[in-house]
Amino acid sequence: MRAITVRDREADGYGLSLTELPSPRAAENDVIVEVHAAGFLRGEPDWPGTWTDRAGRDRTPSVIGHELSGVVVELGYGTTGLTVGQRVFGLTDWARNGTLAEHTAVEARNLAPLPADVDHITAAAVVMPGLTAWQALFDHAHLQAGQTVLIHGAGGSVGSVAVQLAHETGARIIGTGRASDRELASTLGAHEFLDLDSDRLEDSGEVDVVFDVIGGEIRDRSTALLRPGGTLVTVADPPTVHPRDGRAIFFVVEPNREQTAQLAARLRDGRLTPLVTEVRDLAAVPAAFAERTRGRIIIKVK
């Protein structure tokens, strides 16, 4: 099969290339998915799991990408809950070969059924942003109706999904980002918007929840905006400033079948729209990795 692999952590470009690899084998409780669309993050070559398995053993050449939408073509021993021919989507394990390939092996519990009226490109685009936003807002911050949430990067792939989920919850939303993000954030449900280049962050007033995808100074300054008992959740890096009366949490998104199914329902009903800037084919991934364009590039594999 064709796959995008990295081979050398120290090499320029990490030895990233389109490669021919043997098709994967299904372990116990796995499924083999024929990948139709996949997503990736440019930071993946910096993750330890890209290079070693959970026991610390080298696993190069390794396939990158961890978001996928496709069709089940094989079941491993003991696999339940999915069937051959079923449309699925989800997030794969960080320490196994990923989704920028024609086929990939995935634990069945990481996948959810994909409704027939949701296309593979949209499904692949929502997985990582959707699970990240869901877990930040609901698992960690416990956002509720009537609360105020400050969402950094409201015009980005994760932030824009967070705005939509928070709006559905009935929260008051303050989005931040660049001036060019204002219209999108407002359209998706933000009640206010702060341009981080020209507006004072402190003018937002007190909030119950901060969801941060930026890190650094912006994250640290945001801590002071929390009401007593409030929560700052970040996926950028661990907090260095903690609130006096509240929580500051750093987390890494995890696969979750039930939450993925919740995202599928919202896609199907038109309640959730992920950002897709471009769609490219598998051979175009090395060039896409080298670029610094804004927005999401989704790879059409099949």
C-alpha cells in the first residue's frame, strides 16, 4: 500500500516521503480501515509516539496522521461493535502507524459509525478539533449554560468547533484571534470578539472558563480573568501561572467512541461545521507539511 512515512528524527524534513509499505495486519480487537480521508498536524514529527511504540522501541519508518474516515475491510480476532463494509471515522492511537495511508489498523473502540449522509472529508476534518474541544469544554471545564467562556483562536480549526459546541450549550462566548477571524467567530456563535493584535485581553471582564490553544503569555494573562472557582484548560503546553481560586489544566486529546458519535450526530444535523481550507491527495502531503498556510488541509486518500 501507499503511505506517508517519516524515517529520521534528525534529518531535514524528517525523511518524510510517499512510500510503499506492506498492508497492516489486524491485532486482537482491531479493524483494518480502507482510508478515504485523513488529517494530520504539522507538529507530529515532534511527538515521541511518532518514533517509538509504548515500550520505547523504534518503529520507523512510521506512518503519520491520526484522523481518519473510511470503510472497515477486515475485523481482528474478538472485534465487536463494527462490521465489514461499515463507514467509520475516529482518532487513532498516538504510538501506532497512522492514517496517511491507504489502509490502517485501528482499535475498534476508537471508531464510531459514520452516517451515510456525511462525507468522508468532513468527517476526517472534525475528529481532532471536535474531540479536543469537547474534552476541554465538557470533560475538564464542565461548561454549563449561562456561564461565560473565553475561547482563544476562535477562527482556527479547534477554536471554531469549540465556539459551536459552547453556543449549543447556551454559554456566553468571547472569542479571540486575528481581526480576520472576527466575522467567522461571530457567525458561529461568539457574542464578543477580541483582536489580540489591537484589543486588550483584560477588557473581556471575568469569565468562568478559558479554553486556550495558544499558550505562552496569552495563556498566562488569561488566568487572571477567571472568576473564583473558574477553570483554564489548555492544549498548548502546561500552565506556568495558576489561579488562586480555580484550576489550570493541560491535557492531550484522547480517542473516544461515544464522543465521536456525538460529533457525527451534529454533523448529520447541521449543528457542527469543521473548517477545511484545502483538500489534497496523498502524494501532496510532503509539500503540504513544508507549507505554513493557515487552516486545515485534509487528505483525500481514496
